[in-house]
Amino acid sequence: MIKVTRLNGQEFSINALYIERVESFPDTTITLTTGTKYIVRDSKEEVYDRIIQFYQRVQLLSNPHIRGENNEK
């Protein structure tokens, strides 16, 4: 889960595994695989950073093949 902030200042969490798209026009809009959309205060870059941190915490990026490393030792 990642924390984001609604435009009214209320924090909430989104399961990063369900995020399909993050866009800025100019507000940051997060679209889930279910089609649900959330408009948040956080910048697109902040959301990207939190998604990457989440993937690292759950070790989704720990597989060398997913990271694109072909020379696994």
C-alpha cells in the first residue's frame, strides 16, 4: 500500500499492485485496474517513487530477471 493525499488534504492508501496509470493534467490522477480514478495532491514523481519503494519492500523487484539483469550469479 502507498499513502497519497486527496485534494482536500485527507490521506488514504492505495494498493500499488492495482495501479494501472499515473497521469498529470495538471492534477495527478491515479487510475486503478478496476477503472477507479483518484485525483491526488502528490506529484506524479512522488507517486512513482512510492510505488517503487513498495515494490522493493515486498521484494517484487528483487528478482534479477525482472530488473533486467541477465548475468545472475
